[in-house]
Amino acid sequence: MNRLAPDHALFRPGSDDERAIDLGAWLRVVWRGRALALACAFLAISLAAGWGLRIAEPRFTATAVVMLESREERIVDLKDVISGLSGDTTVINSEVEVIRGRALLAGVVKQEGLIHDPEFNPALRPPGPLARLKSSAARWLGQPLAPTRPQTPQQAENAALDTLLRQLTVRNVPDSLVFQIIVETSTAEKSARLANAVVDTYVTSQLSVKANATEQASRWLVRRVADLKAELADAEARLSDARAGTDLMEPRTRAVLEGRIRELRAIVAPDRGSAAFLSAIKPEPGITAAALPVLSPEETELSGLLSRLDADAAKVSLIDQLTREADASRLLYETFLARMKETALQLGIQKSDSRLLSRAAVPALPSSPNLPRLLAIAALFGACAGLGLHLLREAGQTTFRTVRELEFFTNRNVLGQIPALRSRSLPAIRNYLAKHPNSAIAEALRNLRTSVFLSGRGEPPQVIVLSSALPGDGKTTLSMALAQSTAAMGRRVLLIEGDIRRGLVRRHFGPRAARGLLAVLTGKADLADVTYHSRAIGADVLFGERSAVNSSDLFAGQRFDAMLAEARAKYDTIIIDTPPVLIVPDARIIARAADATLFVIRWNSTTQHQAEEALHMFDTVDVPVTGLVLNQISLSGMRRYGVSGGLGTYKALGRKYYRV
């Protein structure tokens, strides 16, 4: 019998292996928590609004936009010393880091004097709550405070740089060469000023890098051109000296000599292949002139002419080599001279690789706290927290709210659902039922009465016992109302107050006869002498009496059985209001003589454990519980819990029915 009703409510019965989730049940569970969710959302919104308007320091965000220039504009066709930036991903990411670089931002810190701004230099800020607390504690303990070390300029600059880096965001617009430079500070003017300062420093740094590189290249080219000029002058001087100190043959003289050589070769042709001739013309090393063979005059002349031509050819070769060296030096000098002049011209026409698209404007509203977004997040968080609390409460819910839950947990039939009335007074309820016979509670009582009468296999049950787990479940009121409803059928009804310890029925009906149930059970009076006929409910009432005798012994005696036998003979229906079964054993003793036993469950009050324990007590004495009654139901609560076909649904339909 230990089952979880929520599990039954949130799942539809399926096969043995799986069950389908009842989405409607889940939605109803969520819907029931709307009040708590709204309350938590309202609380979260209130706290967020208080924090955003009273506590949080406003922050302002300014944005400047720059773009990398991928197009080159040339006034003249001169090649730059440093080429422009390309638009690939590597370059874009590199430029983002350049903008966030400490070297570039150090210029912004110095330019804007951020080391003197308490927002950027923590050393200038007033002591915080924690520091003041430490100082107070140290003074209270009599301990000297540690001296504060003076801040060095480098430390101040580093602190300002760190703060600026935290408050600076550089973002590349996807699929573009555009950069957004975003600065967030405590004032709108400062944010715009710093964003523009970062942009200006970035653009200026690009120009400075190009100008410095061009100037360095120009100075190097000047030195190199001077060196090349000296080398060219030296080469030309050596060529001039070589030409001046060398007597070269005239072309006509050379032609005459070459003709004479041909003539002599023809004369000495037979001897040209001899070893003597060859050794005479080209003597081997180590051989003296005296040892050479004697040549003819023609051979001697030919040898002299050949030597003269060889000497002239060597002079021509030297002059050609010097000429080539001079030409190479001249070409190199002219090339570097032209590049030097181009570089000198570029000193005044450098252009930054970035272009400013828009300067940062002074923001009109703070970016943080963003009150609309803060309130929306707070509302969402509060609603989710409230819904979570509601779900936790639902998961830990152990009371009964629907007939479905009650039947599933107890595995017993629910014979009636009785709505709650605003008044808890028995006379007021009695009068209401008399004046409103077609009300929802009157119809619920008639339904309960019908279910009880039809629960017997043959004749309707004559003795009906009502009990509950604990006091306050409404069983006494229900007993009186059921007696009134049954008497309205024309049946003879006796209402017995079996809960003699409390005497609620006597108090609600007012002071009556001093004797009652106790007098009958002790044999001091007859049943007919102590019953009171109530015109208000149309039934006889047997009031209880307080007694020092154990009531359990009285109900277990033969006089009680005899009294019931007498009552059965005189009345059509006998309704006995008994004490709570978890408090005293009277209900179990009385129920053994009953034809029907009704167990009253208070809506959203009686817990599963209480119901289980109480029903188990009836089972231990073999007293069958005919059915359960879900009592004091809140109609609005039934609708809130989404009980289709219940009292909350049929109330309006019943009113329409009786108006027809």
C-alpha cells in the first residue's frame, strides 16, 4: 500500500516495460505553482531593481570603429619600404593583439594620465569595507598597522595598464576587416575619450612604424650610396690609369702585322711542325738561349711579331676587365641612388594601414547595469526558483488532493467528495443545508448517501460508522450533515455521538438533557428516554456524556450491542460519529457492529502515512472499511489541481441545471 500518488498522477498506465508521460498532468503541476513562481519573480525583480538603482555603480560603454585598408593609393609609382597589411585571418588576429598590446596602451595611459585616476590606479582609491574592518580590528587589538609602501611610477603604470586591459574589448566584426574598440568606465565622457585615444594611438603607431622604417632605410641608403660612389670613382680611376699607361696598337698597325705574320707562316710552313721550331718559339723552362736551335731570319721575325701581338692582347684584356668593373659599379650606384631618392620622397607621404570609420560618441545611458535586461533575468530566475520550490514541494507532498490519488494510494473506493463551507459552525452548516437543498454540498451529500446505500449487496446498511485518522478532519460535521440528508428522504434516522470525550454534537446543538449515551450503556436510562429529536435536521440525536469509566469497555460490553439492536428495530438508519482511530481504539470496537464503515480523509491535510496507519488498524481487527470520503474539499483548489469531472468542474453545470 506504500505507493506514491504523484507517480500515478504524472504517468499514464502503459505496458509492463514502459509508461507514457502524462503531459497534461505535468502541465497542471507547473500551473499550480504559478502563484509561487510569480511571487518569487516579483521578489527577484524588486531585489534586482533595488540593486540596480541604489547599489550598483553605473558603467558606460563607448565604441570606436576602425577598418584595415586593403586598397593601396599611390601618388607616384614608388615601392613602399614596409608593405601594407593583408586581410587574412592571421593578420586580423595579430592586429587585435597589437591593439591590446601593453606597448601601445602604455602610450594611452601616459597621454590620458590614467595613473592619477582612482578608477585605474587602485592605490588612489579610498579603503574598502574589508580594509576598514581590518584597520578597526587592529586598533581594537592594539596591534600597529603595517606601513603602506609608497607606489613606484612603474607600479602605478602597470596597475593602470592592467585595469585598462580589463576594461578594453577589441572585437573583429565577422567576415570583415572592421574592428570595434570598446571601453567601459564609470563615466560616459571617460569611456568615449579613452576609446578614441586607443584608436588614435593605434593609427598613429602604424604611421610611426612606417616613418621610422622609412627613415632608417633612407639613412642606410645614403651611407650605401656614398660607399658605392667611392667604389665607382676608384674603378673609373683604375680604368683611366690603365688606359693612360698602355700603348695599344692601332687597328691599322695590327692589320699590317697580321698580314705579315701570314706571309711569314707561308714561308716557314714546312718547318713549323719540327721540334726545333716549336722549342725556338716557346722554349721550355730551364733551357738557355744558347741551347736553342738556330732559326732562320723569317722564323725570327715571325716569332717577334707573335710576341708583340700576345702582349697587345694582354693589355686589351686588362682594360676590358677594368671597364666591366667600372660599369658594374656604375649600375649598382645608379640603382641605390634611385632607391635612395624614392625613399626620401616617401618620408612625407606615408599612409596608415587603418582608417577610422567612426569615433566613439559619449553614451547617453549606462550599459551596466542594464536595467531592462537585469529585470528580465531576475524575473526569469525568480520564476524558475519559485517553480523549482513548487516542484520540490510537490515531490514531497504526502497529502491527498484528488480522488485519483486517494484511490491509487489506499487501493480503496472513494464513495464521496464533500466540498468545504466557509463556516465551521454546525448550526450554520445545518441551516445552510436546510435553506439550500440544491447546493453543491447538498448534492455531494446525496451522492455520498446513495453510494453508501448501494454499497451493500442487499438491503442498504442500517448502522453507519464514521471515523477519521485525527481530530479536525470534519467527521462530526459530516455525520450530522449525512443524518440530515438521510432524514430528508423520509427515513427514521438516529445520530449517535460516539466520541463521548469531546461532546461536540452536544455543544453544537446547545444544552439539552443531562443524560445520554452513557446512561443507556450503564443501564440507568432507556434509549427512548434520552434521545433528542432535532427539527433542524429531522433526526433523533443521542448525545455523548463524559465519564470516568473507560469508554472502550463500555462499547465492548453487551449493553452497547443491546442498544444497537433496539435502535435497529426503531430506526431505518443509525449514524455513529466515532473518535479518531489513531487517538483511541473506540472506533475499531464500534465498527465491528456496523454495517458500513466510512473513513473520512481531509482534503490536502491528512497525510499518506496517517491514512495508511489508520486503515491498517481497521485491518488488524478484521473490520472492513466500506469506503473513503474526501472531505472539506476546496472547489477552487480542485480546479487548480486540474481534476476533470470533479466538484470544481461540475459546480457551475449544476447551477445551470437547477435553473432550467
